[in-house]
Amino acid sequence: MRRVRAAVTEAPGAPFTVREAELDDPRPREVLVAMTAVGICHTDLRMRDTWPRQLTPMVFGHEGAGRIEAVGAEVTGLAPGDRVCLTFASCGACEQCVTGHPAYCHAARALNFSGGRADGTTPLSLDGRPLHAGFFGQSSFATHAVVHERGVVKVDSGLSAAVAAPLGCSVQTGAGTVLNRLRPEPGSSLVVLGAGGVGLSALMAAVVAGCDPVVAVDPVASRRALATALGATAALAPGDGLVGALHDLTGGGAHHVVETTGRPEMARRAVGALRPRGDLALLGMGGEVTFDVMGLLAKGVRVHGVIEGDSDPGRFVPELIALHGRGLLPVDKLVTTFPFEDIGAAVTGMRDGTVVKPVLTFG
């Protein structure tokens, strides 16, 4: 048991409040990680606002990076001192895990969204009462986290923690959607709706894959400028005439559209922006979307629902790190760092659009 500091959410929609808490020692297949950085994702905010009251107080955070301080007795391949990136939890034994698609693990809900471990326990406590944790298998809005070994990926000690942190979710989600699921042919057109951390990661991957043109759509001028700097052929605001403009830029409609906003109206416009037999990848968390089925049928549109970039993190995160090392995935250009205690300011910057990927750092 050790004392830690964690950003606690006391009730659904409540602000993050940094509190002193207690963290258990790791179990046989778990590791204890001292956090050096953690990204903030829109998923943290959306889930905080809709989280079940019975699973509060809760610690969120799912883009952690840090250094291993201790390992459980049955952990293999990891050791104290290793620099690591944290990612989502998976069982490793179900059909999806063994075929290389752990993002669709049959036990995903229990391991990532139950407010604790799959057995109902939580490694955190607050003032002697259980503090719910285990968000994406980690709850890394804290100075330390206990994580199952399958959610830990070793990284090079020279890699900045502020770059390593978002690899575990937003970067692998965006880049993986392009490289693992869509797998575009060089010269094919790709449109990204939403130029946040996920969308810009998809854009960078599309440039790596040789897509042309690559077009970004976002209402914030600074994000459109960043998209262009990262290799977009064009960057548009989502105003009237968007679908027509995208048809003009892509020579009759895009081969691929990656929708990251979760807004139903943008998903429908995405279908309009596609050419016949085009691919629509839906990444953004949202509610129901109504499509004109005849429009889908007439175009032969293929709709993909994608979680975590359909990636196997143990394989894919090292590939992302290699691309970064070659200068082809400049994640650092997305990142703005904040001290952990300033989590409120980081959230504000993300919500008002002035920050693309806020990353909290620990002294």
C-alpha cells in the first residue's frame, strides 16, 4: 500500500479534484507504474459526464506513460525501471485477442469500464472506502497506477513521455484506423472530419500511407493550419457547401472518410462526401445516427466502426514509435503540457479548442 495523488471525480459530471489516496501493491500479473505523463482525451470527459453514480468516486485517465516501480510475481518481459506506455486492457484469451484484435476483447467492458478489476475489486481507496478505478485498465490520472501486464508496452528510454502517453489511445486510434483497418492504396483520397488528436493522427497516417489528396475539416482555424502543416492538401471549415467542396477536391468523392466528431450530422455529410464504394470509418463517441439506407446501397458504402484503431498495442505502438523516430509521425506537434495539478486548465484548453492534445506531467 502506498500514498498517491489522484484526480478524483466525486459524482457524474463533477470536476476533477486532486486528492490523497491509497494504492494497493500489484497482484501477480500486475505492475506498479509511476506516472511521468498522461494525456487527456475527449473520452475521459464524455465518460466522466455520463458515468454511473454507483461507480463514483472514480479516477479516469487512460493515456498514461511512466516508469515501472514493481512487478507482480508472475509478470514476464517487464522489470522495474522500464519506461512504458499504458493502453487498454484485454483478456488475451478470447477469439478476438488471439486473432490480433484485442480492442474487441469479449471481456472489454469488465476490464475497462466496470470501475475496477474484472473481479469487482479496485486497487485504490480514499479515506478508507473504495475508490473506483481501472478505467481502460489503468486510471492514470494519478501519480501511480496498478495495471495488468497486458496493458503495458515498453518504450525506448529516450522517447519523451509527453509523446509516449497519447500513443496508448488517441494516436493509435487515429493512425490505426488508417493503417490497420482502411489500409488505403497510395494515391487514394482521404478526408478527416475533426482535427483533434485522433483526427490529426489519422491525417498523419494517411500522409505516411501516400494518400492524395488528404483533406481535414474542422471549425477551428488554428487546427486547420496545423493540419496543413502536418501534410494536409487542404483544410476546410464545416460550413455550407462542404460536401460539394470535398467532391471538387477529391475528383468526385473521397475513397475514405474518417469521422471523429461523433456528431450525427457530420456522419451523414461523410456519406455524401464519399465516392461509390467508398469507406466510412466512425471513431467519435456519439449517439444514434440516421442514414438514408437507399443512399448507402446506391453508393455501396462500407461503414466501419473502429475502436482503438483495431490495433494490437504490443505490435502497433512500437510501429508508431518507429514512425515518430523517422519524423513521419510528429506527435509532439499536437501536444501541450500542463502540470498535473493544473488538470482543470488543461480541460478548459481542450474544450475551447486552443489545445489539441493536453498532456499532464508529473514532477
